[in-house]
Amino acid sequence: MTRVAIIGGGITGLSAAWHLQQQQIPFTLYEASDRVGGAIRTHHEADCLIEAGPNSLSGPNPQLDRLIEQLNLTSELCPANADASNRFIVRNGTPHPLPRTPLQFLQTPLFSAAAKWRLLQEPFIRTQSPPNETLADFAQRRLGREPLDYALAPFVGGIYAGNPHTLSAAAAFPTLIEMEAQHHSLIKAMLHRAKQQRKAGKPREPRTIYTFKNGMQTLPDRIAEQLHPHIQLHQPVHHIQPLAQHLWNIHGEEYTDIILTLPAHTQPQLDTPFDLSFLQTIRHPAVTSLTLLYEKQQLTHPLNGFGMLVPPCENRFILGVLFPHSIFPDRAPPQHALLTVFIGGDLHPQRANLPLEELLPPVENDLQHLLGLTGSPRHTSLHRWPNAIPQYTLDIPAIHQQLNHIETHHPGIHFAGTYRHGISISNALTSGETIAQRIMQSPRKEYGTTST
Ligand SMILES: Cc1cc2nc3c(=O)[nH]c(=O)nc-3n(C[C@H](O)[C@H](O)[C@H](O)COP(=O)(O)OP(=O)(O)OC[C@H]3O[C@@H](n4cnc5c(N)ncnc54)[C@H](O)[C@@H]3O)c2cc1C
């Protein structure tokens, strides 16, 4: 009987398992730690709900909506407050709201008049992205220097904890390249999309941000409940042994297919008949998230937004801050502010490794200057991510080709996860589903049924 082994019980592995189970394909999921969810980790401390890793999901995302419905989680959803659509970016030591309308764009002090004029020239720039263009070169070519420094660079810091000068435009943000290829302009591409939606009579679907009442951990926990007997915790996989006739051995069990969802930087440690050392070249910079609880009166800024991003050119210590108590209800006691500060990333990974006593003073110094903080936190919660997010740098396409090569030459081996199909939770869910579908559609197997 054909069976699938999934290595890693993060959201990628759980997604693969969920989709295999839907088709009654037998599987075992091996997770090294004592819990599922991987980077998704919710803590309840000091009357606060604190996310050590991912803080929210974003829509519209029909695939995620379907999963939430299938898991009966609709009543657990917690949409973001209206304020969460405000985002602040620091310029000259002051947080400014990111403009959301053309009028706000014309009025914002985030960009100079010359930069705004340059930005409006974007539709007339005829050049196309050359191969191996970095994100910084793409942004500077199409949008100019200030939008790179005061929009793209801080967003890349917030999403990838990355550096636009090393990230690949095509690999990290493929839609930008598609927009340019199809419409010769990002502005024209956006106008075209809006026009198409109007023509089709579809109102523009607003971007939504949400989590669950009990935090992000709800999602992996609920999936795991449905998969219960097939998940093995405390079961790190160290060896993948080939057997005859394209079968594989893990922990003494035979499998026809193996899905590797563990982080790329750990895979070279596996004992495998194929070389995975090239995965070591994917950089995973360290990030530390420090969640601090204050009384609201300790801060002069109203914190009426999702958070604040700090462009690297502002020469501050922190990458940015989320305002969880403003984003979602019931994250902190009344009259309190919960701030999650991110430190480190690809530009300053060493900062993420500092002990708390050396980390807190420069963090508080930034919060004093940028948000008007006075006094000490009422509660502190530190979470370290020594290998936080895979960086989609210029060499990532070659790495993906090597993964394809292994899959072709070692039937039954599959790679899924954020090192392959994008870095967000939505990407991870799609990655797990894509590989599960591929296994289901594979012609060479006859599947048995799950023994529940
Ligand atoms: C600080 C931070 C904030 C983030 N914020 C957001 C956000 O707000 N929104 C968003 O969409 N995304 C966010 N992300 C990204 C998101 O967390 C990831 O996309 C997603 O959680 C990755 O899931 P995964 O299953 O691929 O990997 P992981 O979550 O890393 O799971 C891998 C699993 O493999 C297990 N494992 C490792 N080695 C072995 C072994 N040898 N054998 C068996 N098991 C093993 C690990 O224990 C782990 O459980 C954030 C990431 C970080 C680090």
C-alpha cells in the first residue's frame, strides 16, 4: 500500500497532510518538537495574547477562506480593527501615515515634491526588467530613489527582514515583474485591474487582515485535531533511506512519497542519498521579536494603526513595531498598549543575538524618539528566531532548479515550504496543497485508505 511521510509539522506540513487526508491517502507526519505549528506560536502572558511569530493573515484569499470553513473556524475569526489599515513609516525621525489615496499621496511629507513628480513619470519608463535584477534596482529604475528608501526598503524589512539590494525582484515579488511585462508600467497595471473589475461589475475586494480569537495557533491546532492519529510529535527525522523500487524508509516504515517541509537551513543535516548541502546557501537572517506591555499614557503617539516601519536609511536600531492592541481586540488589558518590536534581519542580524539587557536600551531609545515613550515596560516577552525567513536572493532560481532536479531523479521525493513557494502563511498553505495534489495526481500509484 502506498504511503506518504511528511517531515515537519509547521503549516506547510499540516496543509499537505490535510489535503492528503481529504483524498483518503495514508500518511504519517513526523514533527521534531512537542507541538505543531512551527513558526506559528501564540502565548498567553500577563493578561495579553502575544504572537511569537506570525501576527495575522491577510485576504482576500479564497483558498484560506475555504480551509477555515472546512475546519469550522469561521466563528473563531477575529477581524482587524478599522485603524489597522493605517501604517506609519518614519522619515526624519517622525512616523508619517502611508498615503492611501491620491490626495494623501500629494500631501504626504514622506516623499519630496521631486520624488512625487518622478513617481508620476513611471508610466513613461519604457525599460523592462533585465535578468537578475535586484529589488532595489527595479524600484529605483521604475519609481526613483525615495520610494525605494521610504516605501519599498521598510516594507521589505517588515516582510522579509530583508535587504532590497540583495533580494531578486523576480523571485521575491514576481507580480511586480508580471505587471511590468504585461502593461509596461506598475501604475498602468493597477489602473487596468481597477477598470477590469469595474467592467465586470465586481466591487474591488478590500484587503482584509485577520487572526483568530485565541490567536494564530488556532489554525495549526485545529488542523492537527483532524489529523490526530497520523501526527507523531517528538519524532525528528534524521535519515531518509532509499529502498528497492522507489520506496523510502523513515523510522523503519516504508513510504512511496516523502514531503520535506522542514526549514531549508536544517535539511543539509539530514542523511539522504542526494546532496542537500546547496540549501545551506539560502540565507535565513536572525530576527528577534520583543513584545512590550505599557500603559497607554506612557506613549504620546496614538498608536492608531497596524504598526510603524523604520527605513534603514533612518539609522535607527529597530526594524519596525506592530501595535497588536490596536490591530485586534482583546490583545492587552484595557488602557494598555502592546508593542511588538522586530530587531535584526538581513542588514543587522547580529543585533538579534544581543542579550535582553543590551537589547532593551536601544529599543527603548527608538521608542522614546519615535513614539514618545516614557518609563519601563510592565511586561516583556522575548522570542528569538535565529533563522527567521528564507531570503529570495538572486541565486534562488538556481537553488529551485536543483530541487527540481532531485525530484526528477529521485521519484517520490518532494520539497515544500517557504524556501520554495513564497514566505507567507498563505504561500506555505499553497505549497503543501500543491505537493499533495501532485502526489494524488501521480499516475504510478494505487492508494489505500486512511486507517483512522
Ligand atoms: C517572526 C516571524 C513573523 C512572521 N509573520 C508572518 C505574518 O504575520 N504573516 C504571514 O503570513 N507569515 C509570517 N511569517 C512567515 C510564516 O511564519 C511562515 O510562512 C510559516 O509559518 C512557515 O511554515 P512552515 O511549515 O513552512 O515552516 P515552519 O513553521 O518552520 O515549520 C517547520 C517544522 O519542521 C519541524 N522540523 C524541523 N526539523 C525537523 C526534523 N528533522 N524532523 C521533523 N520535523 C522537523 C520544526 O519543528 C517545525 O515545526 C513570519 C515568520 C516569522 C519567523
